[in-house]
Amino acid sequence: MSILDVEGLSKSYRQAGGESTLAIENISFQVNEGEFVSLVGPSGCGKTTLLMCMAGLIAPSAGRVVVKAAEVDGPPRNLVLVFQEYNKSLFAWRTVLGNVLFGLEVKGKPAREAEEKASYLIGLVGLDGFERHYPWELSGGMQQRVAIARALAYEPEVLLMDEPFGSVDAMTRLELEDGLLRLWKELGTTILFVTHDIEEAIYLSDRIYVLGRRPSRVIQAVEVRLGRPRNQLTTRADASFMELRNEIYKQTAPRLSSGW
Amino acid sequence: MSLSNHERGSEVKSSGRFNFSGLALFAALLLLWEFSSRFTPAIQPYFPPASRVIHSLFQPSLARELFGHLLDTLGRFLGGYFLAAAMAVSLGIILGYFRFAYSLLEVVIELLRPMPSVAIIPVAILLLGIGNSMMVAVTVYACAWPILINTIDGVRNIDRTLIDTGRTFGLGRWKILRRIALPAAAPYIVTGLRISLSIALILVTTSEMVVGGSGLGFFILDEERSLHTSNMYAGIVVVALLGYALNRLFIAVETKAMAWHRGLTARGML
């Protein structure tokens, strides 16, 4: 059953000269309840614009986003966005515990219950013992885990993630991917994950929507039929993984074989 | 978020250890005061030796009188400072966040701000008389500017992502102002508060000198006019100590409240 529907979404921006440019054009896709879906596309293709529209942070120029049968016209209660720039999104004046508690405070959870839930989530993202640390005392990967725990504390039914692992090093990235899959399995939250890394999208997802260049549209929907749980070594070495990867590369970068 | 240079530069770091050379220089200056006065009796009526000033400070009758004036000055200071802080922080957050509110007030702010605040003392006397309300009003007016300007600056420097984070968690505008804009702008607000601390004391003592009646400013000027110069210097010493104590108190509170921010800047993460 679909929990998230994007229907004919377009967004244009007015530029300084007065003319408007189209960032995304007539995008439609859907995400079913409990699924892990990725959007991949080249840098600057309007992925962030699309996510901002879905999160109700900016209004689309045309089309609509429907979450759980309700049209989005402001940040929906049952959806939360995790930003790529965790260092700008975390509250520097709050500790790890304070940041995670924020997600519960805004829902009006009683203090006692909130504290328990926050500790549980901090444990789930592997940060036990760091409750009293400030974000700046943690590494980039740990900071993004705090941001994820804070988002999960809000108990969203849909979690939108905007290139969440785009600013961490490669090794940390693999760990974060596996950590995220464990969380997803444990909590059953629907996840829409945006990335420009095609292999990351395949590794994580049930389904991938491939976006083209600006103004972007969905140029391909790919079902990922790899077994779970996935493994950084064996899954990525799987023949069908390679096949998917090549197929998507051919779509997004047709000139890849001929060079530039 | 980025720090403006004045914010970094405004805090002269004390080493935290016992500053022997600094205290030695201070003692040397006291001795210079003492002996330059002692060896030139002609200037003693205007410039009494340090020992005589210290001696008069410890006269029970004068000490009692000074303490009364100190309480009056302190009361006006606290009233003016905290009223200014509450008003300027609230207004600054709104002006920093809502562009149209700032455009509306920008011209008024830019015209009034550069005016020396003491120039409104006569206006305040006309409108409010010569009581406490006049002195507090003048102090509020003068203190409000640095706090207001720094708060506006702080809110404007908040990264868009931080505001969007509040929105995606379902916070409305007013909650974003209180729960995100206020703490995020706190380092700037503290800078404004630190600048206003000394401004408040200047305005309280100046208005006390102008309208008279009570307070350390009044005492200093009154003793000068009665040619009790050692008493006058004693008053100056007390107001100096008051300023010093208030500053130390401010730093102590700031150190505790802004610990998160110091670590952040030390790591160069801003």
C-alpha cells in the first residue's frame, strides 16, 4: 500500500534577471509502506528541491505530494527530513541526549518516557556513553547518527534522507549504510533515501527511481531484487548487483564508455 | 554560523594564573600616586595621597554612607540592565527573523543608534522628572542598542538548515524563534550583553551626577563640590570596584552558560 505519492511535481525558481528556471519537471513516483526507496541522480539535478517539496518546506509550482492520503501543504506530522549537513542541522547548544530528546519534546512526550526512549535510540545508533557529549566532540559519522536518532525520536512514518552520508569518509559510509539498514529493519519506518551514489542506492534499496539532468524527471524505475540482510562484501560482488549498476550507469551517464 | 571579528577580539583572555607582573605594576602605580602627591604638598587638596583615600574609605561613617549610595546605584543598574536585556533580545530576535519588521525599523534604528545616549538625559528629565524612573529609562535606552544590534546579527547568521530542521520537526514560527533562534544566536547576544554591562554603569553614574539626590555618581560630584577630595576619590574607587565585580560575575555566568560554544570555537568548527 502506498504511503507516499508524488504526483506531477514541478518546481521553478525565479532568477535574478526575472526569468524562471525549472529545477524539477513533472515528477511522479510512489513509495509503499515499509519500503526502502532511493532516488538517484547527478549532482545539481534538483534532488534537494524535490525533497524540500516533499517535506513541506517549500511549495511546489505544480503537482502535489500526498502522505498517507493527506496532501502536503506544510511540514507533515508523520514525516521528517534528515539533512546532509548534519553539522548545521544539529543543535550545538544541546548534548547528544538533548538533541535526541528534542525529537520527543516537540511531540509533548512526558519527560520520563522521553528519556527512556532517547536512551534506547542512542543505543540503537551505537552511541551509548556519549549522551553527555556535545556534537562538536564527535566525529562526522557519529554526528550524523545523532541526527538520525533525533529524527527517529520524532517517530515518523516516513523518513526522508538527503544524501545523509555524502560528507563522511568512505569507510564510515559503509558502516553508516549497514547501521541504517539495521535501524530500518528494527523500526519498520518507510525510508526515502536520496543519493548521487548509484552503488549506495542499490545496496540499500528495494526500489530505485533514477532522475535525469535538470530539469529532472524520473527516467527509470528499478526494482532491486537482492536478498536481505545485505553484506558489503558479498552483496556488492553479486552478479545481479553489477548488472543493476551497469544498467543505471548506462541511463545516467550514456557517454561513460566513450570518455569526455 | 560565523563569528564576526569584533566578537573574537572583544574578550581579553586572562591567563587564569596568579598574574605577578600585572599586580606588581599596579602596586608600582599606587606607590607613584602616593609619593608624587606626598612630595608636592601644593597639589594635595586636589590630588591626595592614595593612603589618605584608602584611610577615608575605612572611616565607619563614610563607609556607611558609601554603602547606601552603592545600593542605590546597584538598584538602578540592575533595573536598567535587565529591562534593556529583556526588551532588546525579544525585539532583536523578531527583527532578525522577520525581514519586513527590520525594514520597517531600519531607518529609525540607524538614526538613533549613533547618537550619544547621554544626549537624551535632558529629554528624560523633562518627561520623567528627576527620580529613579528617569535614571533607569536612560540606562535602558543606552544599553538596549548593543544588545539589539548583536541579537539581530546573531539571528541573521543562523544557517537556513537549522531553521528548516525546526520546521521539519513541526515547530511553528514562534517556537522556532524561542527554541532555535534564541539559543543559536546566544553567542552574539552574550557579546551585546557584555558591551552593555559597562554602558549601564556609565549611564547610571552620569545621570546620578546630573539629577543628584543619591547614588555613587551623585556622591562623587557632591564631594568634589564640597572640596572633600579624598571622599571623592573614595567614591571613584567604589564605583571602579563595582564595575570590576560586575564584570567578574558576568564572566563567571558566561563561562558556565556558554561552555558549549567555547568548545565549538576552540575546534574551529564554526
